[in-house]
Amino acid sequence: MKFLNDVEITGSGADLKCAASVTFSGLSSSSQTTAVVINSSGVLSKRALGSNAFNSTSFLTAHPAVEGTAIEAGGSNNSGRTYIQDITLDDFGHVTAIGTATETVTNTNTQNVHTLSFVDSGSNCILRNTKSGASEGTADLTFVAGDGISLTPSGSNLTITASGGGGDSNAGTYRGSFRPANTDIISSGGNTGVKNTVSFDTAVFTASGISVSSDEETIGQITVANAGIYQVAFNFASENHNTLNRLLVGAELQVKGSGDGAAFEAIPGTRVFNYNRGIQTSSGAAAWGTIFEGSANSTILHSFSANDVIRAQFWIDGRSTSASGAKTLIAGCRLSLHNIS
């Protein structure tokens, strides 16, 4: 449709409809800087956009380069003691420059680290405190090994081992208690001071590390298998034999080593005496009881070597007549040992 003259369409809500294309003469332009506008008078015309125009050649396809040598070079990659000091921005917030500086102080560490370790020092051992960090140095504390003690360092651990008396890890488990099964007698006559063995041949309970001999020649002798310090309790009771008269009976414990040719020696502190008063006066035993019995005991700590042999002996130390003898009282005799270290 082509109008040869002006066409005016008026009226509220009037529409212009055309099934084919409509060509506006005088408005054509090949420039992408020209726009078709309708002015305030309702006139359709074209208008140059000037500097406000944009076209397909003016679209951004990549971020424009921002001046700044550090950024254009790929950033700031530093190491060691070189650090970023300044960052410069343009009006749009772009980073345009990065300033760096290198630290001149060689060590700014003000903290110390302390490490403890044990160090071998012959038979002794050193606990060493090693300091590192802001400053360095060592400080030592020496552990001195006493008799029967060995020190074994390993890193931060120290093993202390006792040897000899007390070095056994089973200390406290070795024990035994024994009594005589039969009465032992020193007959009348003979000389005083002649010693006879008390037959501690029966275990009161199952012993551990301590054994008693059942051999006829060594009956009553007790063997301590393990070295150590033992608590020893010795109880001895006796009474007159044959003629009832004043009687003094002595007893003691003796020990010998396991080596060839070893001899028994008295264990100090174990000697005891029983004084049996002798003849009764007045109404006799039925009214006054007996005064012919006596008992004594001793308790000591003693250090034994491995396989030491112990025995108890008794003797007549004094009497008013050689017609008097002595005999043990089973119920009053006991020998007990207990390892404590």
C-alpha cells in the first residue's frame, strides 16, 4: 500500500492495519548511528545518535587492559622475606600497581622451644633440656646411679633397674613359714654349749622361693633361692628334760653361703635365751602350775644371697645340775621368712 498524499488517522483507539509491508519514504539509512523517532508532535522521523550510538563493532569482547606494570606482568609472586607493601587502585577500583619490600632483619623469632631427653653418661644418666628458637643452649641434670642401680636412657624414657638385694621384680612373693614335726632333745650329762639343730622340717603353708631339706643329714635346713632382703621371725620355746632344776637354754639362727667350703655363721640379732626357773615350792604343779618352760623370739631384717642355707640351733648355756637336759616345745617353735625387696 502506497499513499500518494498525506493520510491522517484520527480518533480514540484508531488502528492502522496492513497485511503487507509498509515503506516509509525518506527515512531510510544504512548507518547504525541513525534511529527512527516519534517527536512530541507525533511526527515519525529519523535522527542521528552521534556519540550516543553503539553498534556491533563497539561491544566489549574482553576486559580492557588496565595500566600498571605489576598487574600486566601477572601479579606479584614473592618468596623468602619479600612482602607486598603497597597496592595502588585507580578511580574504578582497579589494581594498577603493587609495591614490595624485602625484610632486612635476619630473625624475628622471639620464642624458644625446650626439648627434654635422657643422655647416657657412663654409669650415670643426664636429663638434658635443649633450647632452640630465639636462642640456643642446653642445661643438664645428672642422675647418679647408686649401688646396685643401673640407668638406661632411651629418648624421653629412663629405665631404672635395681640389682642384688632388691633387684628382683618378684620381690614380696618369696615367703615361707616352718615348724618342727618332732621334739628335739639335748640329754642330761655332757657339757654345756654343745649345739643341736632345731628341726624346722614342716611347712605351715606352701612356700615360694624357700625350701626345707628332708635329707636326714641336713633336716631342718632351709634354702633361700633368691637374693634379697628378708624379714625373719624366729620363735623358740623349750623346757627342762630329765631332772627339773634351774636351766638356761640359748638358741640362734645361722647362715652359710652356697659355695664349697662355706661354714655356718650366727646371724646377728637372732640369739635368744630361755630361763627355766627350776624346782617348784609349796603345793606343786597341781596348785601352782609349771615353771620349767620358757620362750623367746627375735625379728630382724637380713640380706641373703641366692641359695643361702639357714638353720636354727639350741644349746644348754647353764644349769644347776648336769642331770638336767633340754628339749624343744613344738607349739612354741616357728621360723618365718618373707622377702620384702
